[in-house]
Amino acid sequence: MSSGILWFKNDLRLDDNPALVAAAGQVDRLICVYCIDAHFEQSSDYGGAARVGPHRSGFIAQALIDLDQQLADRQQTLLTVRGEPEEVLPRIAAFIEASAVWAEIERAPDEAAQLGRVSARLPAGCALVTTEDNTLYRLADLPYDDLADVPATFTRFRKTIESTIDNRVPVAAPETLPGAAELSTLVSELALESVDVGPWLPANPRFSGGERAGQARLAHYLFDTDAIADYKQTRNGLLGDDYSSKFSPWLASGCLSARRIAEQVRLYEARQTANQSTYWLVFELRWREFFHWTLARVDAELFSRGGIIGRDDRPTATDGPTIAAWQAGRTGMPFVDANMKELAATGYMSNRGRQNVASFFARDLAQDWRWGAAWFESQLVDYDVASNWCNWATVAGVGTDKRDNGFNVLSQAKRYDAKAEYVLYWLPELEAVPAKWRHTPWLADADTLAAIGYPRLAHIPRDWGNHLPD
């Protein structure tokens, strides 16, 4: 009886899972494994925040429970164990005499290095087989000879792929899977530490983890509500559930396939309507795609202070009180503070908010942008290494866009939150400030600010015009 291992990572789904499909067709017995490794308890090199914060760990816990339930419907089980994959997987492989370990390929430096360590320690006769990751295209689909030829700008990338290739068709989950081994015996014989992720579950999550919740969100946004039909007009919203797709949490943990989303959008266009909004949602998926292939192209350069373009004039400051005030939503700039309050409470922030708080951190507060990106890594329920770090690098002026333009956060606040509804939702204490000053409370008298306990903005950027304290 042939045996193999399926190593789940950021692909917590059955639908359109290339590693699952490959493994299911090759062996008679399959062990499905997820490793709770040291990454879950590590601190960031930039400020010491946990790399996996409670919002993301809670979402992953929900996703693992959902995955195990779905595997059970196919007479399979998910083995969730504590330990480094390079320690755990080779031991299991030797015990069951596995012919292969199947896993999604990784392109970020740390994750790719982990794949290498696993491969190096597998027993003789057992190979690490990597399959495509959660992108619209495979490397072989791209119209470039190698990664070095991937364009450095999104516009060139988008125009090339739109004119030369179609989105790869997703593959349905196998109806049946190879049988599982007796896991209790395996766990006992190898002294593995099984993990109950139940204690990680959040009390009031903003999003529910798992493939079935992701599929429900996809159906809701497209076919149940037709919200996608207005996406281009509403995507810069700040309050509510349907101003944007909110697919990102499920994409980040691999509960939703990017290819399945694109396929469902095409189906919606055929059945309902095709317009600028339906195009724009796939356009945003292509932005995500560009960042993933950019990370593959530039590797560790992305995480340097000078970024992809190697600038040596970016801020080096890492002032503790300044960064702490930004993290806590206590800068004195309401639009920034409201977004940071939402992030802390829910693990989520709108795209418009992310761009503005990043620009404020890296440009107006003049802090090393990597400390901000690392805080997002810790806090975001939808953290994606390529999207997060490429977006931060771009806003900080060290990414793929050679235009060195930040955001005028005050102008953005007045444009996208004209009535200060978003600001008041997350900062209700500003009700005590006259309506005309809710985006500029430093114009209110000091006694008012003191009474509500709201901080006074310490520094007014020059491009904010005449909104200076009295």
C-alpha cells in the first residue's frame, strides 16, 4: 500500500487545491498534516510584536476546524500537531514509508527556506513535491522567460497578462480521498503533540474562518446581493459589510482560491451583468498577483529599508512613544486613529485606511516603514506577506512605483469621510468637538480636548494648509 503526506499551510481548503488533487491521485493512504510551528509564537524583528496575532490565529483556528470537518466527510482527518515541519514531517514519512510529501510552493524567503529544510531531511525514497500556490497563474503561464523578466510596474504587468493569457481554470475538490492511517497509533508511536485549537477561537470575530464561510461570502457578494455590480463605486467605503468584497481574509489563509473567485466573476458576468465593477474586482486580483510575482522576483530585497529600488534616504527613526501612539490610535489625527482602532478591535481595515495610516506612519511621522508593516503582520486577519509588504513599500516610496508620492491624510479624510461618520464610530468622544473640527480637533480649545481625553496632534504636515493649532 503506497503512502503519502499532504502538508497543509496557507491552503486551508479542498476546492481548487493543487496539492490535494496531486496527492489524491498518487497514493492509497494519505496523512493530512498541519504544523503549529515556532512562527506562531515568534516576535517580529521590528518592534517585537507577535508575528501571528490573536485575530489571525483565531481565524486560522476556525479554518482548521472547518477543514477537519470537510475532510471527515471524505473519511479523512486533519492531524494538527505542534512542532517544526522539518522535524515532524520526516518522522511521519519514515514511520509510514511515505513516497512523497505534497505541499504548496512558497516564494517568500522564510517560507521557501522552510520548504528547503523539510526536503533536506526527508528519508530516502520520499520526495517533497511542490504544487502551484494560490495565484491566478502558474509561472509557466506568464509570458516571460523567467522571473527576472516580470515587469517592475503594475501597468506593464497588467497589460501584458490581460492581452496574452486567461485565468487558469480552477479544479474541483476530489469526490473521494485515499484512506487515512490510524492516527492515534501514529501520534503515540512518534510522541507527537496534537493541538486542540479550540482555545484560539475568538469570542466575536469580524470574519469566520474556513472554506465554507469563504464560499458563502463569495456567493453573498456576487449572486445573493449583486453588490459586485457597484464595486468600483463603493470600494473606497469605510463602514459596513458590502462596500468591498472582503474576500481577503479567506484568500490570505487559502480558504478561497483566487482562481475560483475569478471564475465566479466570469459566471456572474455571463448570467447577470458585465461592467466596470466586475472588471475592477478582477483588476484588484491582478494587483495581488503582481505583488506575489514581484516578491518572487526581488526576494529579500523587499524587506530592506531601501526596499525594491534600494533607496538610502528613507527614515531610520523608530521612536517608541511615536510608534506606540500610532499603534494605539492616539496620534491626534482622527482619520488615522479611527482606522487603527478598527484594526485593533477587528483585525481589519479598509484599503483606503491602510494606505493612509501607512503614509502617515512612514512620511508624516517619519518612522522606518518596516515597523509599520510588521505591526500590520501582527494585527491583520488577512495578512498576506506579498500584499502587505509590497503595499507598505509602495507607500513608503521604496516599492514598484517610482513616483514618490504620499497621501495628504487630512484631504483624504475629508473626501472619504466627509461627515466624519467613520471617525465618530470609532472615536465617539469626538462628539464633544464642534462638527466642523472633527477631522481637525486640534483647532478646538485645549479644555475641550482635555475633557474628552483626546490627544493633541503634535505635528502638522506642511501640505495640510492652514489647519494649525491656535
